[in-house]
Amino acid sequence: VQLQASGEVVVQAGGSLRLSCAASESIFSFNTMGWYRQAPGKQRELVARIFSSGTTNYADSVKGRFTISRDNAKNTVYLQMNSLKPDDTAVYYCNAINFHTGNIYWGQGTLVTVFS
């Protein structure tokens, strides 16, 4: 399984952007898809995830600003990021998990830089 994320982005604080992650197979096979991020010198952390049921979870730091969604027809998951802050600067990783097989897949990482 390949997860292909959108490319590097540089955006001004207060701005918006949308990350996308396209899977090489039907995303119906994944129980969850999500986005994680890793800032320099910090551990990778969950940003948002969406279950096959449509249920979503968000990190407290992005609630109300970020929205995760999935387009099953396009096998793609999106992360809409609004009101961006310099603290959102990180490498963002797309993730997909199949609970039945235990397989976890990662995209290649997308650098998002937010400048003030």
C-alpha cells in the first residue's frame, strides 16, 4: 500500500491550506486514516484521525482549526488547516491502519512551514 501525500508548503500565519493523501488501494480497507506531525526536536504526535464510521478525533491544539475528511471514491484523506500558527510548523505524515491485519502504513511526510 502506498500513501502519496501532497508536497511541501510554506504559508503565512493566519493562512489556510489543505493537505491530501491518496492511497493506492481502496480506503475502505482501512479502519482509520489520519495525520500525525513531528516538529524539530519533538516526538511525532497525532493531529487528527477519521474512522471508517466517520468519527473523528483531534489533538486539542488543533480543535476548531483543522478538519479531517475522506473521499472514499478518490481513496483520499484530507486535512484542512485554518488559522495556522508558527507552532503548526512540522513534517506532517499521513497514516492508515487496518485493525484486522495490524498493518500500519505511512506516507512520505510533508513539510509545512508557517511563518509569522
